[in-house]
Amino acid sequence: MARLPRIVLPNQPLHIMHRGNNRQNIFESEEDMVRIKDDITISLAKNDCCLHAYVIMSNHLHLLITPEDKEQLGKFMQSMANRYSRYFNLKHHRTGTMWEGRFKSCLVDSEHYLFSLYKYIEMNPVVAGMVDDAADYRWSSYSHNAIGQIDPLITEHELYKSLGENTVERFENYRKIFSKLNLSKQKNQIEEATMRGEVYGSKDFHNRIKQLISRSTKLTSHGGDRKSEDYKNQAG
């Protein structure tokens, strides 16, 4: 089956999930966590992408990222993944791929759904039963966004900056939003949109993006007609 082209628009946030091949653990120690953060840092510096939120789990990671364009996103992900693969393979005396093929992504409606993605990402360790509070997990952006501990990986999104006139106001208001957001309905929608490479957002956002890219922003149950003009015109 032909793979669907990725939906990427310049300067529009995406949620990305990338995991180990066969869901194997690829981040097993503090050394591994530090290493992938270093690889993300270097890859961000080399490419025009801004990271707003992230979490590193044992067998996968989540990123909320805004690329300048599709090419820059691809270069960032390739750089990060390849750098960590070389480290992981050398450490474990192995060869071959350690990532599960193509990373998953969905374009995010920042106006209405951005903070839902922040919470979805940063709550991963709590949902997984690893910690009782997001603040207790060291390997995510929560400490920057909600507590004010500066994380050099993070570039604050304009909507995050608008939460307050100073850092104290911003992380206090972020915590309020974080506590009030109920993701019980959105969780499955986020995961489905990400795994299927769709758009995640309001109906108006879907319609606007559909007009921009001349294709549907939500797949049919069979992934769409591969011979249709809509499919051929997909962005990403």
C-alpha cells in the first residue's frame, strides 16, 4: 500500500510521535535520556524548527514542533533519529534500524487545540503510571512550561507567551489551563489523527486546511483513493 504524503504547512505546529522498532525500549537509562536531548538540541540548531513541548518515554517520544517548512522538519527528524541510532547501536553492539519506520504526525489547530496537545504530551508519564504528577517526571517540558525551570530545548509558542506578561504569570496560567483541560474525549482523537497522519482541529480548521492543500484532511476508512487527484495533491 502506498504511504500517504505527510500534511505539513509552514509555521504550523505538528504533534509527532516516534517509537522504537517493535515497540522495544530505546531509552533505558539516564545516559540515554541525556543523549536524545542532546541530539534534539543539535538537530534543532541545524534546522529551522521550534520545539514547544516534549516527553521522552522508554520506547517512544512525543514532540510538539513548529517547522519553517516540510523540508526543515524532515531534516530535523532525520538528524535526530540518525544521531541517536548511531549512539544506540554502538552502545548495544548492534546494527540496523531501531526506529519503527516513518514517524507519525498530525497538523494541529493551534488556535483551539494547542494546549490540549501540551497536556496530552506532558501527561504521558502520569497516564503510564510512572509518576503521580507531571512535575515528578524529569524528561518532559512540563518543568519549563508549568514551573518555570528553563529548558534550552523549548521555544515558547506565541500562544504560550500570551498567557502572561512575565514568566511567573505564564507558568501560573499554564498550570490553571492544564488542570482544567479534560482530555477524556480528545485523547483518542489525538492518537487517531497522529497515527493516520490527519489534521487535528476544529471543523473550520479542517475546511481551511483542505482548501489550502486541495485534499481531505481526514482519511476514509480505507485511506482514500490512491488514484484520485485529491490524493496526488496531498502536502507533506
